[in-house]
Amino acid sequence: PTPPAINHSPNSAPNATMDCNCHVGHVPTLLQRCFRSALYFSAFLLACFTSYVFCNETIEHRIFKGAFLHNFWESVGSQVKLLSALPGNPLIVFQHVPRTAGDAMMTHLFHFPTVDRSSPWPADRRELYNKSYLLDEDIPVAMNESTKLIAGYFSRDDLERIPRKKKAFIFLRHPVERVLSVYHFVNPGIRKKGTQGHGRDISQVEFVGNPMRPYSCTFTLDAMTYQLGGHQHCGGKDMSRHITNTTYTPVDHLWLNTLTRYARMMPYANNITSLEADEVLRRAKETLEQADFVGFYETLPEDFWALKQQIFPNVTIPYYVPFAFWFGTNLALPRLRVLKFASELSEKEIKQIQKRLVLDMQLWDWAVKRFKPDLVLYQSYTEFFLAHLPAVSLILMCPAMACHCLARWWVRRK
């Protein structure tokens, strides 16, 4: 068959021009669609970041730590089984530094230790643990070879009272964030004499190392260093050389002298040997060096899994329990890496608190360089998300595309 003839008449020119314009018109249309998609995705990212900042506390405490999920994980965690202790096996010791996610780890990995002395409540410290967190009745239990695991706020001096081979693990946390977490947890207040209920709330600066509050002194005044290097109770602290900073004001020295005199009046002061600050710091470093595992609250996702592999490789537990904890801590990574409590205070207030955490800050800086040299903490959520923008964008792109496809399908369906 003969090919069709080509029409070269002037009437065909407009059609040719129209076709050409249609192809050229695709370019701006494509750019517009790309720009619109980028704009929508940016708005989606901003909405996600803003929602996280404003809602993460509520979601954690009302949902993840709510009664329903808490009871569920408690019931599932009770199924944990450790291998039976054999003669000569070391005693596993969780030397629990307060407010380092220890209770959550126990629920999801090593539930119900034989001895558990991890109560952070002021009434328990006053009535049960006013001398030590290792009670006299706990020592025979710990010495029994059938005892596989003990956990608590044990100090170095406490554990030296147990003449048995031990396998210890410890988790640390940024000192300022740790003591502020203690403050928010116990919600301290001053109650007038003869009244009931909660009185005037005290500030964070008033709470940390308060000389008239043995609980505050025990849990906050360089407590991490003294727990790992000696004894965290006030009677075991060298108040005279607690801080060797020449910039201290007369008011600061008056505060230290008051604390020293008050600590000597405590009922347990005569039973505890007070070590000099430098010696306590040296012993704390030595404790960390000798520990079988040292983890960090700020790197909880990776350290929790490493703890399972190194200390509890043969623990019997449903696989989804530790996986759920690992997954949840990854979702909460911004909360772990951001100095969220410190960001609420002024620079002056932070410096006042750091004066009472000099040894803890020195121990923290040394431990980070020794065990986690790549650890980076952030001053705000904005700083964290900007530093991880490519990774966060890639992670959020999948649900964003899924929502986009679902919306288009819904529109076409109608």
C-alpha cells in the first residue's frame, strides 16, 4: 500500500504549532508538581517535628507508661527466666544509678531479681535505706549460690560487703539531666508544720544538694560519683573539699559548711568513712573500668541490645518483649539525646546546679571519652532534628508517600 500523503498546506501549520506547545507545556507543569510536592512534604515534616515536641511527654506518660501497657509488660516480663545458677557462677549485679531507665530494662529483660533495692521514694529512703541500700538481711541472700541476680542503688562500699565473685553492669546519664529527672519524678515541696498535703513547690536549684533535705543530698549532690566511688549518703561525702572552685562566693561556702555540719548530725554519719573528693573520683573511674558492662541512658537503644547479648545471652523471654523496648527507645531517641530538662532553665540556674555536680561532670566527661567517644548531645529538639534532617526525612518519606497514594486512591474511588 502507498504511504499516506503529507499535507503541506498552510492549514496544517496551526496543528503543528499546537503539538509543539503541548510538549513544551509539560516542562513547567512538571516543575510545578515537584515544587508542590516538596512544599507539602516540608509542611508534613514541620508538622511531625512540632507534634513530637509538644506531644511526646503526653504520649509517653499517658500511653506507653499508662496503666494498660504497664500492666501488660509487667505480666509478660514475669515470664523471664534466667539460667539456673551453678556453683562458682558469678552473681550478676545491676548497680543501678537512679533515673537511668533501669526499671524499664528490668521489666523487659531481667524481671524480678532476687534482691531489688531500687526504690526512689523519699519515704523509703528515710525508713528503710537511711544507712545503706544493701540491707544486712540481703547479704546472706546474695551469698547464696542459688541467687543469680540482685539490683539496687548499691554503692561501691555496699558491694564490697559481698565476698562473692560478681558480674556487674552500670548505666550512666548526663549529671544535670539525671538530677533534674529526679526532681520532676518526686515533685518535691515544702510542707508547713502541722499541715497535710503538698505545700510550696521548691525550685530545681533549691532541690539539688539541699542541706536540709537528706534525700536531695543522697540522690543529687555528686551522687553518681559517690555511689560508684564510695557511698552516696551525705555522711560519706567530703563536704569540705567537695568543690575546689576559687570562683565560689561566701554564700556558696556558707552553704557547703552548713551541709557539712548537717551531714555529721545524720544517724548514719558515724558508720560511713568519708573519702576525699579526688579519691572518690578515682575509685568511681576504677569501678567503671572493672564493670563487665557500662551503658548510657543517651544510647539506650544500642546499649540495651548489647546488654542482652553480653550479660543475658541465655535469658528465656518472648522475643517481642526486648524488641518492643528497643523499638520504643528508637522512637524516643530525640528525648534521649536532647538536654530537655536543662533547656527549661536559665544559664545562671544551670551554673548553680553544676557547682553541686563538679565530680559528676568530671566522671561523665571521662566516661564518655572512655566508652562513647562519638556521643553527641543536643540543647534542643530543633538542634537535634536539624542535625538529623536527612535521616529523619528519609524515614518519614515512607509514611508520607503511603498517605499520598491512599489519598489519590480515595479520590479516584469517588
